[in-house]
Amino acid sequence: MRVNQFPEDIQPYLIPEPSGDLIYRCLECGEQFGIRHLLYTCPGCGHVLLLYDAGFDRLREISGTLWRKIFDYRRMLNIPALNGIYRYHELIGPILPLDSVVWLGEGHTPVVEANARLQRKVGLRFYFKNDGQNPSASFKDRGMASALSYIQYLIKQGYASDVLAVCASTGDTSAAAALYASFLHPDVKSAVLLPHKRVTPQQLSQPLGSGAMVFEVPGVFDDCMKIVEHLSDHYNVALLNSKNAWRILGQESYSYEIAQGFEYDMAGKTVVAPVGNAGNITAIMSGFLKFHDLGIIDDLPRIIGVQSEHANPVYKYYLEPDPQKRRFEPVQVKPSVAQAAMIGNPVSMPRVIRLVAEYNRRAGEQKTFVVEVSEQEIMDWQLRANRNGHVVCTHGGECLAGLVAARKSGKIAGHETAVLDSTAHALKFADFQQMYFDNNFPEEYGITPRSELINAPELVRPPDLKHVPEPGSPLAGKQLEDFVKRIAEEIAVRLDLKKV
Ligand code: F0G
């Protein structure tokens, strides 16, 4: 719909103009810095930063009701820059002119209600938000759209040129970084560091296909992270890990979309997300807090973070009920099917600690929880979800296992509604499904396949059938007839089909 066809009172708000005053603020010392240069840590004390809008008060002049209308009407626009996460421009990148926005189709992923059978099994109403349907097949595209739009803005302003974007990754960040960087090639090039043999072949193919320089490094993600931190401290590179606060801003769109999708009614809702480097859960809390601050939602949803027993530093931290006594200890990770979240020392932990405290204070009660699940539960629930019409990867399975655990321990009641983050597409992690079906998980995973969840293709090649087609040598006439009849008969026997 064209702008002049919208109700007159909404027209002035439809197309956002650059506004606001974004600044980096250090979470530790409170020092503030301008955004003309990319910063990842506080130049003063070295701690992580978040981006704040020093002009946020201007957004409070618009009522929650009007904001809801603005976002709802923007759905009807056909302006590429506003088709994705920048529907919420004022909250994500208010300083950006729309011609700097990179939109590759990310955002507004479907929220799909689980079928009745699965809901009965779990014991409450729930949905998957399919973030695996983003362009690089994971939620990371949200943050990359934000980070690369900002980089494009710096380039257009003449503040940056010949950017080399780098990241460490368990696979999905690198896929997204390489994709978005390649869109801005040759002004932006990318290099990604991956833990050797700890990303799936599908994930590895993604940055290779996008033309990134791909480095495989011995160790686990935490080791790769240390190296890119060193690179960004000592060389002229743009860091694209979620340490880069622009990534967090973009990922906040996940919360805005959930709120909008549920008509801004967050009462009785729970959002469940897997936790690895903790950028996602940071963004989810931050997003809901901003919507709440502006009166766009009246209630803050409950947030449940889920970790595997094999990579559980955040879970362990919150096991101590007394905030004064909590001490963060990184853990040594063990192999996990939720491999993208196999992180022992999450970069965003200081952000999580602050935001959890703020979230619960604002909610007036404890609304944030972290639960732990086993590798077995992750696989079993992933496969069950996918046998009921979903396309969740192991991390989506981790969410579902976490929901079940939260339900059992009374952290969520049967009358509530949950939204589970299906963070990546099932295809990215198909190898774990295959290991389950083949029953060949290395012992350290501790996974024993359940026979009812195993599946395998059956070759249909009756030994009495003399001629079968081959590529380049098709059958014809009687031979083709025999082939079709005999194979059909064999399948009918195996399926126990009755003749009509
Ligand atoms: N799910 C998937 C599919 C992921 O790729 C990740 C993180 C997570 C969950 C955990 O999210 O780190 O924000 O807490 N993947 C990163 C990467 C670390 O490099 O792709 P988080």
C-alpha cells in the first residue's frame, strides 16, 4: 500500500527518518563513547558494551497505542528497508538512513503452533518461532542485518572503507556474517574462524559459498573467540561476534515480532531460548524491556534459557539463589548435539547478569529462569518435534526439552503459552540426526537412540529383477513394465497394502 493511502494520522510516522543519539555504554564503569568508530569493549576498563539511545525520551512522547498502530501499519508497506527488522527502526538503528539498511529477507519468521498431539504430550500450549527460515537458516541474520547496515552507513559517510569483518563461530554466526558481508563486497570482506571439526558440513559450506576466508582452528569455540578478540584488539578488523553491540540491537527484533504476533499481549506468555554465547537471551530480554518501557506491552513475558549439561555455565551460575553469593565460573565444555551453543565462557554473561536483575526488578517478580537438559533429551525432543510437522534443529529440540523440564519443575504452569526459539533449520544439523538413526554417537554424548524414533531408507531391489534402469541407460518396453510392476509389488508388500 502507498503511503498516501494510509490514515492521515499515521502517515507522518510510517517512514522513519534518522533520529536519536546512539552511544556505547560500558556495563562495568558506565563510561560512554560515540559510535563513529566500531567499539567492542570499553577502551577504559575492557568490559563489554551495550548501545543506548541517549534520546530515548523522545520515543516516550508517542503512546504505546500509537506505537502499536505504527508497527501494524508498517506491515502493509512495500519498502524493502522496512520489510525486515527495521520495521522497528526507532528501536534498532534510529540513526540509520533507510538507504544504509541491508535487507536480505531476514526477520518476520513464522510462529507456528505445535500440533495438538505434541501439545498434549508436553502439557501446555506452545509455538515454535522458526528462525531457521531466515536467509542463512538461523537467527544470526537478525544481528548481522543490523551490524552490516551500520557498517554500510559508516562506509557511505566516509568513516570506514575496505572493511575486513571477522568472527569466531560455532557455524551459524559465520554463515550469516559471510552472507551479509558478501552482499557488500568489495567494500566489505569477511574472514571467519571455526573450531576444527566442530561445525557441521552444512555450516562449513555456507561461508565457503559466500566467498569468505575460512580458518579452521584447533580447540573449541572459546579458543576461537580469544583469537578474534586478539585480532580485533591489535589489527584493523571489524568484529562481528555478538560482542559487537550492533548485533544485539538487531536480535532484539525477535522479541518485537513475538509481541506484535500476539497482538502485544504478553500476559501468561513464556519465551524459551537456548543459551550459548548468551547474545540471544541478552537481546530477547533487552527487546521486551524496551517495548515495556514504551508502553507497547503491559506485561513482561517469562524467559526460560536452556543449556545442555555439557555446556552449562549460565545454568550453574543461577543455581545459587543468593545474588550476592553468585560467582561466574567458565566451564570446560563436552561434546554436545546443541553444538552451536557448546560454549563454556559466554561473552555476554556480564550483560545477562545485569539484564536478568533489571528484568525481574521491572516485572516485580522472578520472571527469568535457566534450566538444564541432557543430550538424550535434546535429541529425543528434536526428533519428536519434527515428527509432528516442525523443522527444528538440535537447539530447537533443546528448547522443547527445556520447556518439558520447566513444566515438570513447576517453572511454568499448564495454562500458560510458550514460544520456543527454533534458532536454526533442521538441515544444518542433519548429521546428528544421522548419528542417532545409525546409533553411532561417540560415548561421551551419552545418547542411546529410542527405537521408535529411528528411521532409515530401505533399498528396493528385488534380486529376481534382472533389469533396472541406470542414469543414461533407461529401460523401455517389457523391461520397463516388469520393473515398475515388480518394484510396486515389493513396496506394496512392505507397506502391507491391500489391493483395490
Ligand atoms: N542456536 C543456534 C543455532 C546457534 O547458532 C547459537 C549460537 C545458539 C543457539 C546460542 O545463541 O550464542 O546467542 O546464546 N551460535 C553462535 C555461532 C555462537 O557462532 O554461530 P547465543
